[in-house]
Amino acid sequence: MRYFIAVCEEGGFSRAARRLGMTQPALSRAVRTLEAAVGVELVVRTAQTVEITEAGMLLLEEARELDERSLAAVERVRTASRAEPSLRVTAQSYDAPLAAELLAAPGSSGRAAPEVPITVVAQCPGLQIGALREGRVDVAFLRGPYAPRSLDRELLWREPRVALLSAAHPLAGRARLHVDELSRDPVAVWPQMTPQEQEHWAGADHDGHAWLRGPEVTSASDVVAVVQLGQAIAFVPVSSLPLAAGLPGIEVRPVDGISPSELHLAWRADSTSMRVAAFVGHVTDVATTWVAADGSRAAVS
């Protein structure tokens, strides 16, 4: 089932095999074995990609649920065996400082964050959802879009995105840009992102324009490096700018025609943890205070 999920999510056997750390022929045999067991064709193989059949789409949703529930069950047992209660929080690498600031800030009533050990783990965007659904973390700071299946969430705020360009970029001297002017520039991409997430990250979700896939990145410092070297551009939320501000070789420019970034707080829908509930209450309280005081963030609807 996990092999089948990987093939569907990666859109082909070669990339799925690399993701799983196995050979392509072995992966192909495994999926054929699954098709034989189910009794229907699940994917249509082409030279470069695969197309998921209607039966395959049905099984994919069920397979994801089975995978997530089995992993979450094991993680819940591990969590219950811990001597000291704790809270595990994940954020994208460029959101980790922001997450730490939200945790440290007092709420509108002056109350501090819940008195429980909190560990913030920086992860690639494409890995956060899996960690949350599988129970390896309790709460996640997520940037949309993503599939909300089996999750509860709160929208903290929406904010503009800006373009990061190399100082040597031909358009670096312009005060403001339109996304169409950057459509021929490769965009740094995060591994494990879904096609919908990649389109958003590349600034193409607003109008569906074609975009060029640039180097893969796994951290905020990777993003900075490929932009400084002129290998790619990036569209980032305004709140992440402290990581790039003042760095040599990088120019930050407002960009029109691009969708905003949404910051969500998400947790498993089946969670009954009072620690999670208290944490969510504190962070949403702080975020509401920030939005009311800071005009640079759009109000949450």
C-alpha cells in the first residue's frame, strides 16, 4: 500500500523508487502484485509517468487512511509510555523563528504558553503533514494549500508574498514586479511537495501559468543560497523576510499577481489532548492580538 501511495504521489515509478530507496523493477513488481490481489488495474503505465485509474483513486484514499492510522496508533502507544508529558510542534524551517516567537509571547490576557515541555521541529513543507497525521508531532504550523483530511485547523493570518532575486538578476533594479515577468525563472522547490503545493510555492496557483522547476531545497538557508547564486528565485511570506534581510547578493521585491500565504495551526481531528487544546488556544489568542496590532498582516476572516 505504501509503495502504491508513493507511485501515485510522485507520478511515476522512477521518482517513487528514489523516494522509497528501492529499485524501479522491484517497485513495479510490488504494484503489479497489489493489482493482482485487488483484481483491477490501479495505474496505467506510460513511458515517463503513470495515470491513476478510477479504481486506483478510490484505493489511494483508503490506503492513505490505513497508513496514517497504523502509524498513529504506534505513535500514540509510544507517547503514552513517556514518563513526562510533552508537546511536539513542527514548523517549516523559515517559520521556526516565528513559531518560537508565538510561543514566547503572552496572550491578550497576559497569560503565558501552557506549562509543558515544548519541542519545535523544523521540517520541509512536504514532510509536515505526514508527521502530523502519523502522530510523530502533535501540532503543526502549516502554510497552505494542503489537504485537510483528518485534521482540525485554525487560520492564524494571511500575508503577502514577495520575490527573492539574485542581485545580478536583470529585474533586480525594479521597485515592483509582476509574477508574469518571472515566469521564465526557475523556482527553488521543496521535495515531497504535492503538485498543488508546488504550484502555490512557484506562484502559479493564481492563474495556472507554466513555471520552471529549479534546484531542490531542504531548508531556508538552501533557499538563500540558490537565490544568491542566481540558480533560482523564490516567493516567500513577508514574515520570513528577517532570514533574508540584509544578506549580500539578494534583493527583495514586492510582486503582483500572486496569491497570499496563509499560516494555519493544525492538529489531528481525533486528538483528545488537553495539552493540544491549551496550546491551540494560546497561539490563536496571540495571533489575533498580532493581527489587530499589525497592519501588514491581513485580517483573518
